[in-house]
Amino acid sequence: LRPIKLYKGVPCPLKDKNPEDINFYVVRENTE
């Protein structure tokens, strides 16, 4: 489980998005 979040003051490639707008997780399998 990898949480995705934006940090205040860090440039974001998503236009007009704030840290409060982004709230999701990436679920991936760790097969190395």
C-alpha cells in the first residue's frame, strides 16, 4: 500500500489541485 499525497509548497504537475484534493492509495504487489 503506497499512500499518495501532495505537500504544501512543493510544485505539482496537476493544475489547481491542493493537498486536500488528493487522497488515494496505490496497491501493488512486491515481486522482485
